[in-house]
Amino acid sequence: MNFLIFSIILLISKLSNAYIITVDSHAEECFFDNAIAGSKLGLMFETIEGGFLDIDVRITGPDGKQIYQGDKETSGKYTFAATETGTYKYCFSNQMSSMTPKVLMFTMEISEAPSGTPGAPGESEAGHTKLDDMIRELSGSLVGIKHEQEYMHVRDKIHRDINESTNSKVVWWSIFEAGILVLMTVGQIYYLKRFLESDTLTLTINAYIITVDSHAEECFFDNAIAGSKLGLMFETIEGGFLDIDVRITGPDGKQIYQGDKETSGKYTFAATETGTYKYCFSNQMSSMTPKVLMFTMEISEAPSGTPGAPGESEAGHTKLDDMIRELSGSLVGIKHEQEYMHVRDKIHRDINESTNSKVVWWSIFEAGILVLMTVGQIYYLKRFLEVKRVV
């Protein structure tokens, strides 16, 4: 009985290992196992990565004859009895693959030849009972079960590691993708905000464009004689709520006009005295936003006979002269307003063209980013979801 127990332990201790190999495209990998006649041989395999997870399998005996052949198999289990003593060959072929290597896991097993099998070392001896043969057969079955358990254990480890790796990679990819989308959103808001802001344009004859910083004030001066007609036209074209404070002061320091938080306006007045008139644009109420505004100032000639004007009216001046002079002043005002409107039209046209161009380029850029993200996502997830070799 002690001999039988020792035999069972010995047989169970003859465990095979699971192997993981890579078979390159157009390549073949072969493995060899020595067995005696009557032994029971087994092969279990599974393709775990590459292409359609298929592999060609071939088992050849010591005499060179083919025992088994399977084409494009994903997994399999094949058991056979050794008909003669010698070296048996197990080959895995990837000849049919044009470029994709295959990774597969396999295990080979050999159970001891049963007692009395011709050619097996140690012929059956007298005294071996039927119970001995049953125990020997049982021990062989236990070895096969143990081998299959090892094989399933390796498969389970591979699948568990694949799942954990896939989960981790998908989480990191999701975080990366979310970060990219957040950056794109922030970039889009900033980019469009900057692009939709109007640019400072070239000045024309009497139209000016200035930038008034926050908590700042810009003032301009114009000399006029008493009786002249002065005019101011302005429009805030960029910044905050497009509002600005306006103040006009005479030579005596008295305030002629004041407007708070105005977007645009036109103001005309007569110079009551000769001197310097001051036009101020204030952005004191703004905490951080500069304002860009366009304005024009005009001065028309003082009418004849106006007190204080140079060159008093002389004899011979008719009513027609005064009408022509008044009409001339009106024409100058109209011309100035036309120049102002021309500048406004140019600004608005350039803003529209600039906006259209920038929106088009941004749309192209955004579409390109989305295409790159889509391609990257497909490639990245494809690579991440592939089964990797587990040591």
C-alpha cells in the first residue's frame, strides 16, 4: 500500500507548466516532448491576442506521421496515446497571417504508461491486483485534472489582469478625454472672445480711435474763436458694456456738457468765448475693462458780424453773403459727419469680415481637433483593449 501511495504522489507531482509564447507572422514555433509507448499525452491551448485569435496546430509523432492537424483554431484540447517511444512534436503556425503576430497559451502533459503496456519500462509483476490498476488509472486521471486546473488558473489570471488593465486604461482615457474637452471649451471661449473683439483701425482725416484704460481718463483740446460752431461725435466700439463718461469744458473751466455711461452721441454747441475747449472721455467707473472708442471733433467758421470774431462786417456785405457763409458751415458739418459715418462703416465692415474669417478658421481648427481626437481614441482604445502578455 505504501508503494501505491508513493506512486500517486509521484504521478501528481509530475505537473506540466503553462507557457505563453508569441508566434510572429509567417512563422512557426515547435515544441518537443519525449514519451514512452503507451503513455497518455495531452495538449491544451488558447490564442489570447492577435488578429482573429486563430492559429494552426500540428502534432507529429516520432515516425514523422501527423497525429493531429487543426487550422485557424482559437482554442482546443487534444489527448492521445503514444503508439511508440520517442519525441513528439507540437507546432503552432502563423503562416496564414500577413502581418499580425499571435500570442497563445498552452500546456503539455504526459501521464505514466499503464502497467502491462507493451514497450513500457517495468513489466507488470505478480502480486499486482486489480485494485492496483484502478488506483494507477485514478492517479492518471488526477494528474489530468490537476493539469487542467493549472491551465484554467492561468487563464483566469490572464482574464483578470486583462479586465483590471482595461478598466484602468479606460478610466485614464476618460480622464484624459475629459481634460481635453475642458481645455477645448476654455480655449474656445477665450479664443472667440478675443477674436470677436474689434481691432484698432487706421485713422482717417478727422476721426480718431483711442483706448481708455480702466480707472483712466483721456482728454483732447481744440482752439476756437467766439461764435464758432463746435461739434463732437463719438461711439464706444469695444469693451465692457460699450459705455463711457463724456465731459466738455470751456476755456473758463465751466462744464458745457456731461454724459455718463453713454454708448454713442452727437453734441453741437456755439463757442461763447475764444480759447481752448476740452473734450474728456472717462473710464473711471470700470474696474478692469479698457474701452475703445471712435470720435471726431469739428469747428465751423464764425458767422459774419458775430461779436469777437476777427474781421468785422463791412459795408457792402449783403444778406446773400451771410446765407452762403451759413450754408458753407453746414456743408462742412455734413462732410465731417460723412467722414465719421465712413469710418463707422469701415469699422463695422472690417469687424464683420474679421469675425467671419476667425469663426471659419476656428471651426476648421475645432473640426481638426475633433478628427484627431476621434482617430486617437480609436487607436488608443484599440491598443488598450488588446490582450497583453501576462508573465
